[in-house]
Amino acid sequence: MPKLSYITKPKQPVQLANAFVIYSRLFQYIRRYWGALLVAIVTSMIYSGIDSWFVYFLKPLLNKGLVQKDVEFLHWAPLLVMCVFIMRGLMSYFSNYSIASVSRSVIMRLRQDIFAHLQKLPASFYDHSTSGRIISVMLYSVEQVANASADILATAVQSLFLVIGLLIVMFSISWKLSLLYFIIIPLIVVIMRFTSLRVRALSLTIQDSITNITHRAEENVDGYKVVRAFGGQEYEKEKFDKTARMNRQREMKVVAARAWSVSSVQLVAAVALSITLYIATMDITNSVLSAGGFVAMIGAMLAILKPMKDLTSMQNKLHRGLAGAQTVFELLDEKIEVDTGTKTLKRARGKIEFKQVNFAYENDKSVLQNINFSVQPGETIALVGRSGSGKSTLVNLLPRFYTGFSGEILLDDVSIEDYRLADLRHQFALVSQNVMLFNDTIAHNIAYGRFNEVSRDEIRAAAEAAYALDFIEQLPQGLDTLIGENGVLLSGGQRQRVAIARAILKNAPILILDEATSALDTESERYIQVALEGLMRNRTTLVIAHRLSTIEHADKIIVMDRGQLVEMGNHHELLLREGNYAKLYKMQFKDIPSVESDAEVV
Ligand code: ATP
Ligand code: MG
């Protein structure tokens, strides 16, 4: 089944998944709360029973009370009505409460499941989905699903029992007249069927538009500086207005479809009612119906309109929910990371080997070609090369963020695919090109994932080693300062130092630094360099750097160009070779003379 479009492709035809399949899956969620559900169903039944009874009660009320003036009956009737209505109130409370309890539980459960699933999805999933999509599924679609499950079940039970109860009342008064009502049922079914499919298709497009709204809002919040600096406000506003308008249009289409079906059903029912009235009045002249019977009959016929209307509009809600469930389940069905490896690994020695490695992202454009090299435990390897030459890609293969490469990547002479994923990832401390910090305290960011295992002193020591302690101590709450979403309250260099401290604290046998010091000034970089050198001493390190001064002391330098490994050797060997590296090196130090002096110092 083709995927729904989550970005802006509204014209794509929507695919409706099999409703039965969706239902049975949804049922798995609902049935966990069967206790509350049972209460809801039973109380709804009693509630509807009371309502039907009340309509029936009109008959003796009129016949005995008003026509025959039965004093005793008139005496206890008000009390009876009072008691019954207290009961009705109680039933209504319990049914509403338990229905809400079931649907809120289903919502909670779905959200938890989605979140847990997101933890297991591969990098390729994140490359292709916008966070707007994921957020809208979590917030919007999930709510629709709950509406389609518990709420609907309750309305269905309540309305259905009311219809049944009222039909019983009608039949007990006059079965001939009641039969007339049955003629309209097939008509109602046709109307419902016609609208429900349309509503479901429309609902999928509504979800699309919600996704777009979330996506646009998010992008603009995150990128507000770019929008202002480049004067994109008008353009963004126009795009957003269009998205909001599209959402409104689609919502209105659903409203129209729903309103149409409700009115048609009521119209059909009203026609049946007037025919019945006509015949009933003929019946009265033949004195088949008593005065009370006549009132109760009309009362029942009128009362049945509301539950019928509810059943019709419920259909539409149901289909909205089905559309929601389809999206939710599609996300839950996204394939998770493969973890077929069985080998456990406590602490690697740190030997790495690439053998004939080729790799392409999903678009099939070859990104790495025929990569061969090996790193001994404790060595420092530097990767240099032009932007886009595949350096980050190469290091991302190591923790198996991407799979599907050909050739072999070995860690301690064992293919990385044979290790258990968690064990493998345990071996790497990664400072990536895009530093990610959490909206939490600095201490929590440094000790991310192991806050309860490490001591405060260890956190401080890591911060110190990363030359971060100076600025941290100047913050109002020191290590306990909250740093805002993705660390917005810190400067670029400070963020990098926090990320480095995180890697230092992890104390993994292999360190990967992808442009880890690019945002630092020369002085801080030099300090960190010293700290990192200490850190690199007994572990394998892969460093990616554009500033060549930072990598001169690497044991081996690998030069990449367009996905290929073009040169390999240490600084001096490569300079002597007068190839790509020598060219790069000369170019840098001609353009930026200050760095040259750096190079000599470091
Ligand atoms: P830089 O020095 O600018 O960081 P790099 O050497 O790290 O560059 P990579 O990020 O490895 O380069 O990218 C190599 C190629 O792979 C680029 O052509 C890029 O367009 C492509 N690429 C990178 N990430 C993805 C991805 N997630 N999906 C598809 N293609 C990608
Ligand atoms: Mg990169």
C-alpha cells in the first residue's frame, strides 16, 4: 500500500485500509480495559431502558391518570418518576465516566506505544519523516482513534438500545403501525453507507493538513531567525495561510457530508412519521388506539429520531477514527532497526577495519566506494576531505545507524553486524556534527542516559576536561542550570563543549569526533585539543576536521574525495606526496595565516 503523503501533496489519491483489519487491531487496545467497558455498556443499557420506559409510561399516565382519574395511581406516579430519574442520572454519570476512562486509556496507550516504537526506528526513517508528521500522529490522529473506539461504542450501545427499547414500546402499542418504520431502514442504510466512505477519505486528507500545519509552525518556530534575517515573513505567512485554509476547507467538506446525511435520515424518518400519524388517526376513529396509546406511540416515534440521528452521525465519527487508526498503525508498522546480532561485547579493544565497503543511501546514489583501511587499538585516525565527500557517512556506519552497506566492517575482528546492537553502540562516544542537547540541566546533559550511575564529581571532572567548567560556573545555577530547547541559551562553542564532556564521561573505547571543535575559537580549541589528547591516549579515535591544524598529530590521516579513499598516511608522508592533502594544507595556510602559527604550536 502506498504511503500517505505527509508533506504537501494533497492531490494524491488516498488509500483506505481494510476497516475490519483496523478494527480488530483497535480491539486489542480496547479490550484491555474490558472492566470499565462493561460498566459503560451495562449502564448505557439501563439508561436507554429508562428512557424507553418513560415513553411507555405516558400511556398509563394518560389512560389511568387523566382519563380514568385513578387517584391512587396519581398519588405514587410523581414519586416513581422522581426515583427513576435519580437512577437515570446515576447511570448517565457512570456510563460517561467509564467511557471517558476507556478512551483516555486507549489514547495514553497508543501514545506510549508510538513513543516506544520511535525509539527503535532506524535513522533512515528519520531522514524521511518530518517531526510535524510524527507530532500530528501523536496528538491528533490518536485522539480521533479514541473517539472511534470507546466513545462510539458507548453512543452505539446507548442509541441502539434506545431504538430497540422504543421499538418494543411501539410494537406493544400497535405492531401494524410500527411495521411502517421498518420500511425506512434500508433507505437509512443506503444514506449512511454513501456518506461514510466519503467521510473516511476526507478524514485522511484532514490529517494530512494537520500534519502540514504542525510542520509549518514548527519550522517557523525553529527557524525564526532565518525567516526574519532573510525577510521570509510574507512568504511563510502566505504558505501558512494556504495550509490553514486547506484544513478549513477539508473540515467543512466533512461537516457538509455529515450534515447532509443527518438531515436526509431525519427527513426519511419524518415522512414515515407523518404516514404513521395519518394512519393512526384513522385507527383512532376505529378506536384501536386509546388516547394514552396514541400519545405514547407518537412520543416513541419522535423520541426514536434522536438516537437514529446519533447512530448516523456516529458513523461519520467512526470513519474519522478509522482514518486516524490507519495513520497510527502505519507509523507503528514502520520497520524497526534490525538487531540480529547475538554476540555480546563488554568493552572492545578498539580495532576497526573497513573491507571493500560500498554504501548508498536510499536514493541509490553511491556515497562510499570501495573503502579499505584499518585502525589499531588506541590509534587516532583523522578523516579529511571536501564537504560532501562521505566522512560523516563513514563514521555513521560504525554504530550501525545505517545498514545495507556491502563489504565488511569489523570491530575487534568481528563483523559489527554480529554484535548485539546495544552492546555495539556502547563502544562509541560520539560528538556529532550537529550537537544535540536536551531541554534539561547541564548536569543531566553531560550524564545523559546514565545520570543515576555517575557521581557529581565525575560530571564535574568531565566538564573540566572539556574546558566547560569555566563557563558553567558562571551560570546562575552552575551545573543545574536549565539550558533551553536544544541548548539555545548557550553559545555554539559552549554547546560543543557540553557535548564533548558528555563523550568524555561515557568513557567508551572508541571516540568519534565529527567536527567536534569547529565552533570553538582557536584558543579554546587548543585547550580542548590538549584535553582530548589525554582522552585519546588509550582509546581508538576517529576525528573528522576541516581545520587541518587539529589533526596533524593523528597516527593516520585518511583523505576522502567523492566517496573514495584517495590518500592515507601520516602528516609528513602526505605532505611529501604532494597530493590532495598537501594541496589542502597549503591552501588553508595561505588563506588563513593565523592558523599557520597555530599549526606550529599545537
Ligand atoms: P561535511 O564535511 O560537509 O560534513 P561529509 O563528508 O561529512 O561532509 P556526508 O555527510 O557523509 O559528507 O555526505 C556524503 C553524501 O551523502 C552527500 O552527497 C550527501 O548529500 C549524502 N547524504 C548525507 N546524508 C544523507 C542522508 N541521510 N540521506 C541521503 N543522502 C545523504
Ligand atoms: Mg559531515
